[in-house]
Amino acid sequence: MRGMKGMKGREGASCQVYSGIGGQAVLEGIMMKNKTRYAVSVRKPDGSIDVKEDEYLSLTDKHPILNVPFLRGIFSFADSMVLGMRCLNYSASFYEDDEEEAGKEPSNLEKRMQGLMGEKAESILSGVVMVFSFAVALLLFVVFPAWVMSFLKRFIGSELALSLLEGAFRVALFVLYILLVSRMPDIARTFQYHGAEHKCINCIEHGLPLTVENVAASSKEHKRCGTSFIVYVLMISILFFMVFRFENIWAKLLSRLVLIPVIAGVSYEVLRIVGTKDNALTRLLFVPGMWMQGLTTKEPDEKEIEVAIEAVEKVFDWKEFEEKHFGHASVEAGVSAVPIGLEIPASRHG
């Protein structure tokens, strides 16, 4: 068997085939989605792996009229938020149970919520947390930079320069945020599972049997990652805010908020193109997202890769896929690390 190092060095040279699967890292686990089916695989506190399978019908599936260019990106983002929160709550439930076994009492807020809303308390609280998190993100990465630039306007006469400086400040804030949260142990492990998710998809899409060894040797960066989507949002917002300029600070802040869905729709289309086309332009567009994924993905260990493989195999027949698109005999022959080189999110990549 040839070395892993040789395989890693040739990742960019082999053919990559779009598989249609997407995923997201959760607490001590992975969610993988293929069409309407998804699976959440979690490493439980006792070391065993629990896998939940279910279906999720997206808004664009329910209402095909929403699945048109530029509009579909907005609703796909909303779907990814809802499904992502659902899977995150499921993965967290194992560690809540562990705390209960250790004798930790629920907080007063949790007791009151359960008393007032019963079984719906958890879903309502999740919705509140999701809305609150989104609002904080808008304030921090959209409103705050525009507000700061309003104080610099007296020193910088050019609106174009102000727009560029605002965009650079927004990107710097996001990078700083990622660097700070990555120092938290739980987030650091989640970034490792994020890397395992990408590695599994890269392994499949480059025609390799889905083994721990092959997944470990695959790239942890992927063109269709949600991190790249955020990067495109940040970059495209600079262009939009350069065009739509307002003197009044309140009009400027309102325009920033109103344009967010439009920017998200355009960014999603860019992600689709980069994720499914391979040419000089798409390779160039992938570079900023790849750099940012260097912060949001970390190298996983074998146990984390095992969890990711469990989730993939519940929703995706990778052997049939590879036989159809690659036709190689390595699956039957049992070849492991074949040195051939080396997600349009189904929901999203975290």
C-alpha cells in the first residue's frame, strides 16, 4: 500500500464528482443530509455511537416556486438554521442526560419554561436562541461596522474608501470572533468534527472507499462549506454597500439590514457555481473560503472520523455511487488508500 503523504499531495489532481450530500458538525458528532433524509451521529459520554435517522422536507421542496435562482439561497439558509438547531439539540441531549445522572439540577429558567410550556419548552427555547443569535450576528457584523465608520466619516472624505474600510473591518471582526471561540474546548472539538465531515465528503467524491484511513488522508477543506458561504457574504456585501450609499446613518443602517437577504441569495449562487464547476475562476474564488476554513476546520482523530462515517452510511450508498461514477474495482478488491489524489449544500456545511 502506498503512503498517505503521497495521496495528500495529489488531492487536486483527481476528478471530483458532486455527490449531493451535505452536513454540519454538532456537539460531539456529525449531521449528514442527502436529499430529504438526514442522520445525526453522536459519540455518547460512554464512548458508544448513537445514530438518529429522520427526514426533513425543506421549504424549497414544499414550495418549488421558492427554488429559483437568488431566492432559493435565502430559504436554504433558513432551512439550514432550523435543521441545524434541531440536530444540535439532539446531540446536546446526551450530555444533558449525563449531567442529570451526575446530580446537576436544571436551572430556575429551565424549570419555569417546563412548567409553563410543558413538552414544547425545548423547541420554543431553541427558536428563541436561534432568533437571538441571528440578531446578535446582525448587530455585530452588520450594524456595528457601519456605526463605527460613521465616526470616521469626518476624517475620510471618500465614500468608496469608507465602504472598503467598513468591509475590511467586518472581515477582521469575523476572523477575531472565530479565533476567540476556537479557544473554547467544545468549539475546538466541533471544528474537528467539521473537518471530519469535509474529509468524508471529499473521500467519496474522489472515488475512495469510505474507510477511516482514506478519510484521514483526504482534505479537510471543501468548496461547498458553509464557512465559504459566509466569506462570500462578507465579500459581496462590500460590493453592494459600495453601490447603495446613504449620507444619513439611520438610512445606511436600514439599507444594510434590508440588503442582507439579497446578498445571501447572490452568495448562495456563487457557492453553487464554485462547488460544481472546476475552472480557473472557480479555483480562484475558492481561495478565500479555503483560507477561512483553515480556522473553522481542524484535523479530526480516528474516533471522530468513525462518527462521521456512521452518519454518511445511514443516508448515502457510497459503494453504489463510486461504482456508478468511478467504476473502479478497489471496493471489491479491498484496496485502502489508493493514491489517486484527493459540498451546493443539501442543508449546509457548518
